[in-house]
Amino acid sequence: MSTFLPHWNNKNIRIFYLNTILTNAWFVLPNWMFLYALYISRQQIGMVEAIGIILGVLLEVPTGMISDVFGKKRTLIAGNAIIALSALVVALAHSYPAFLIGNCLVFVGFAFNSGSFEAFAYDSLVDMGKQDDYAKVTAKSTALALAASCVTIFVGGLLFALNPTYPFYAWIITSLIASVLFFFAHEPHVDTLHITFADKAKKLKDGVFTIFSNKFTNIIFPIIALAIIAKLNQGVVRQSMAMHFGFNGETFAYILALSMIPALFIAGKFDVIRKKVGTTALLTGLLITFSLLFVYGALTSTQMFGLPYFIIYMAIERLAGQINTVAANERIESHHRATALSVIALIAFIPYVVLMFSFSDYTAMDKIHLLMFFFAGIATLAGTYSFYTLIWNKK
């Protein structure tokens, strides 16, 4: 097993691999909104989502400090237990306050796990003197995560067909097992990460200055636009588009799982594609493809048209995440890269939260096409700017 999964014989790393599978068991990913929609309005769903996200962002630093004080093991035990509790609350919910509490709890759990999980693996490798193998370990864990997501999304559809709450009960089970597994881990002796509010504020300020530096200025608008578009089309909007094409909580799970297969293949060819066409050209192509796809989505509304929509969308969404990272690697010094990407991710969250708070009614069946035309407009503007930059740089 150690040949396929590096350092499998180390208990902490073994738990890391197992919990990578368990924490990526996304039974609810394709159908959570279908359950919510049985009991609360679209506007209430938007509020539930927005408040949960804001809470999760606000807790990023405090939960990091909790991890520093109480240890990553205890933090991860708590995080997965909170996620299990949140899934139970949602499974039993029949009212807006209950869904709000359940959704807030899940983002609290995510905040506890965020950063601590990867740091747990890295510090465990440092204890062994094998920190240079971290990239190998994370590469294998990423493969496990994608495989787990694909399988459990499909299974989530089968469970939803039996009962809309069953995917959440499956999520409870995997989250509780993940929490219990961490009881058998040992706290890494090395602690490489200490976060304070002052440190976070300084890093965010440095990140803002970095992404608007001369090296990044010519592509910062299309990069941020691409991140915003990708974020806007997740969560509520993605499942609203599934409804628009006539899918339900069961059938959309099958479509999403199927769509991930070519997306993973194309993502594996990312470096080949980028080296062949160049970073800016690929960025331009992704934005234009998004624009055309949104127009296609706005003008069509049957399952026959929905399948190619999600296959193409999942592929370019995965490439979009990769191109942002590469653009940062090419233009930003190593000690600012992670912070710059965090700033871009934070900026991308803002329009989604605004959409959920103030314009969630546009995700309804009779208005979602207007939202798609709006997204197409953003992608077209950014793509045109990126194309102009590409041509200008060749002069």
C-alpha cells in the first residue's frame, strides 16, 4: 500500500488518507437545495446560504487560533462532529430557522477543518523528517478526494430517490467516522503554523498590493472575473440551473457525477494545454467559452440540452481554478502566492453573497435565464479585455 499511497504505514498519514475519502463524501452536493426547497422559499434559501458563508469566513482566523491552542487533532475531531450535527439538524428541519441553524453549523465545521487538515498531514511528515514528500502525499489525497466525490455524488442521487433526507444521514455517518478516526491519531509534535488577527490583516493587505502589482495588473481583471464567475455558478445557482433543465435531486446527481469524469481527464491535460496555447490565451478562451455556455443555458431548457451544459461547465470550471494558480505562480513571488490567491478567493465570494442576500429571486425558474445572460455579459467583457491584452502583448 505504501507504494501507491506514500507513508501509509504511518498512523497519522493513514488517517489523513482515510479521512480524505470520508470528508469528500459529498452525498448532499447535488441535491441539498432540492430538500431545502420543499420547506422554504428561494429568498430564504439565499439568506441561509449567505449567512452561513459570512459566518464561515469570519471564523477562519479564530478557528485557526483554536487549532494553535488546542491542537489540530482536537480541532479536527470537533470540526467533523459539528458537520455531523449540522447534517442531522438539516435532515430533521421543516422550517426556515432550523435550516438556518443547520447551514450555519456546517460552515462552522468547515472553518474548523479548513487549513487544519492539511497542516495535520504536513506536521506529521515533519515529525518523520519526510516533509519533502508532502507534494506526493497531497497529490495522492487529491486523487482519492476526486474519486470519493464522484462515487458519493452518484450514490447521493440513489439515496435522494429513496428519501430526500437520506443523503444527509449518509453524510452524518461519514462525518462521525472521520471524527472518531482522529481520536486514534497523535498530535504532531511540530507546529508550523501560528495565526493571529494582526498576521491575517497584514497578509491580506500584502495580498491586495501584490495582485495589483505591475506584474499582475494586465490580467487581474480577467483572473478575478473568472474566479467570480466560477463561484457564482456553484451552490444555489448550480442546482437552480439543474431545475431549469428539468433535473431533480436524483437525476442531477447522476449528471453531476457523469460530468466530473471528462472534467478530471481534461484537468489532467491542463499543463499540456497551457504550454501549447499560453496562460493569457487559455484565460481568454475560458472566459469566451463561459460566455457562450451561459447564453446556451439561457436559451435552452430541457434535459437533453442540460447534459452537455454541465459536462462543458464542469470541465472549464476545473480549468479555471488551475489557471488562477498558474497565473499567480508565474507572476507573484513565492512568499506572497498563497495570500494573493486567498484575496482573489475572498473577492470572488462577495458577489455570490450579494446575489444570495439581495437577488436570490433571480435563481427561480422564471428568472434564471436573465441571470445567465448577466453572467454571459461579465464573461464577455472580461474575455474581450483579456483578448485585447493578448494582442497588445504580441505587438
